[in-house]
Amino acid sequence: MSATQQVRKLDESTPPDAEQVRKWLAAGTEVFPGIWKTPGVCGGDACAGHTRITVGGLVEWRQLGSTDAELLYNFPSLTQRDLNNAWEYARTHEEEIACQIEENNRDDD
């Protein structure tokens, strides 16, 4: 699924209730400062902060020319710190992120 499709899917989904968010937070693991992986959330992919916004999706948006300012506008739940953490995670986990992007794009076909 491309970054654009991820945004559409997020826009179309109903927001989780507080109980579901508590369950996600309890099940998640911070794998890098500010980066979480939670089973059953976004396929267990690394997400920025306590969101459903994957690092791979953010990297793909950046590859398509989006600036940090545009990403912060389009994803108001993110902060600049979240983006900085995502960029550092992506830099230190290049192969993982490349595989996520490839898999998401393969799902689009």
C-alpha cells in the first residue's frame, strides 16, 4: 500500500476508542527512541510515536518530495521530534524500511 493509500485508509477508518488505544500501547514495544512496533497494528511495522503512521510510509512520502512541514500539516498527530526519530530510525534500518516500502507497493499491484 502506497503512502497515499495509507492516508486514505486512515481517513476512512473510524478512530479507535480509548480502550483500544490503551490495548495498543500496552502491547507495543518501543524499538527505538519514539518508534514503536505493536502486533496487529500496521502489520507490526515501525510507527512514529503512538500512531498508526509507519516509518516506511513517511520515508516514501519524503522520497516523493514531501517536506517535513508538509508531513506535519498532513499528519497533525506528529511532531517534528516524531519525524526526526523516524528519519534516524530509517537511516539505521535501511533494509527493513526498503522491504516495507517494496512490500507496500507490491500490495498495490
